[in-house]
Amino acid sequence: MHNSTPNSPAIPGWRLIVSDTGRYWAIRNRAFPRVALRAGVEPAVDADTFEEVQAAVAEQEDKARTAVANAEKTTFTNAEKTTLAAAEKTVVAAVETTGPVS
């Protein structure tokens, strides 16, 4: 196996390796976020051609972006629910203390 050379194709953010048999491997330089890994995103992919490994990398990057976006939506939704629940408790406590507003 050998790493790509300055004149060989490259994929930004990924280390490209070509095996002695001509198979392409791409390994991400930085770790994906944990939420992406839990969603099944792969930090290393392989293929028979550069174009195929490039497509596999793009697929993993897309999956990672989607996983992170979904996690952020869930976190925001949970924070909204927590805030709403706290507000409801405050209103209930105020009504119990002072009675209903006429």
C-alpha cells in the first residue's frame, strides 16, 4: 500500500491510500462526532476506483451531517419541552398559592 502522492487525486479531509492491487482506501483525518458514529457513519471506506471511493466518502459525510442535524433538532426539542414543563409547574404553583385569576 502507498499513500497518495502530490500528483495523485485527493479528497480533502481524508487520507487516500492505494493498495498494491489498486484498491482505493480513504480514512478520515479527524474523527466524526460521536452521534454520527452511533448513526453508522464509517470513518474509513474502500472501493475499486477513485471515483467510487470519492462517492463513498461523500455518502459518509452526508450521513454525518444528517445525524448531527437530527441530534441538534432533538436536543432543541427536548430543551423546549423542559422549558415548557418548568413554566407549567410555575403557573400551577402560582394558581395553588393565590387561586385562579378572575
